[in-house]
Amino acid sequence: MASKEQIAAFIAQEFPQTRIVIEAVGEKTATVSQAVDESDLRPGGTVSGPTLMAVADVALYVAVLGAIGIVPLAVTTSLTINFLRKPEAGRRIVAECQLLKVGKTLAIGEVSLYSEGLPDAVAHVVGTYAIPPKRPA
């Protein structure tokens, strides 16, 4: 298992463009957040789907890394999102991930996305990550 600090350092090094903040990493769980700015909005003043999907994908990646350690080549193989309600443009997006299964080659998880401070989810995501085979030492 990798710690929140180890994962945050890895993400900062490998993905310096990200604005996502790792809030917590637990046993098969992760919580991340991202501030919303004008570049994240679509016409009508709502947070764009690609922004929500990116935050969810990072939440899954962080949870997977928390469970299996820093494995850079773990990659998304599927991501399905259900948009439930309009996110609040002036609030951070918070993603809470729970891994449902971590196997040798696949990890499956679900993510609930929220507008910070509000109780109802704005989207529900299910995703799968491929875990590369371990190479002999």
C-alpha cells in the first residue's frame, strides 16, 4: 500500500498539470477534490462532463495506487459516468472512491462526485483499472 504523501509526490512529479488535491487515502478508498474555474465550465454555467470524468478517474487511480503501491502503468480500461444533477459552478468537486475488487490484473471501483458541502451526488462513476503483471526481480 502507498501512503497519501507517496501518491501525492508521484502525481505531482508525473502529472504536474493536475489541479486535483488528494484529500485522503484509506484501505481501498480515496477522496480527491478540484477547485472549479472558468476553464471547467460549459455553456449554462455548469461543470463540464470531461472535468467530472477527470476528477473521477484520478480518484480511482489514487485508490488503486493506495491499494497496490506506486505502479505507474496501471491504466483505465473502462469508465462509465451517470450524471445525476447540475454541479454548483462555485464549489469544489469532491470525489469519493471505494474499490469494490482488487485482483491481480484488474481493480474495479465506484466514485461518487459531489459539489463541496452539498449532500447529494452530482454524478456516479464505475471504472476498471488494468494492473500490469509484476516483473521478476
